[in-house]
Amino acid sequence: MPIVVVKRDGREEEFASEKIVVSCLKSGATLEVARKIAEIIEGRLLERGINRVTAKELTCMILE
């Protein structure tokens, strides 16, 4: 079952780890680090059985 991200304006879209990579790159991370962060976040969501997450929750997970 795909993970759904609820955007700040209420729209929903399927989780895409590439968006985390791009966001991390824009913040100054190297490609290797950005990919690792995305991998960790996706793993946590799957491990916890989360199939719906808000953009704000994702942001907090990335900053941890």
C-alpha cells in the first residue's frame, strides 16, 4: 500500500523519496547524504506501518 503525504493545503499525493533528496540537496547536503536521509525516512515510515503522513510530520522526521 503506498504512503500518502497530506500537503499543507490539504491535497494528497503519493510519497516520493526523490522529493526528500531534492529538498536535502537544496539545503546543502551532498547527494550521498541526501539519498541516505531519504532512505532512512522511507524505512521509518514502512517500519512503523505508516501509510498516511503530513508534510509537517515529514519535515520533522527529516530534521531529527
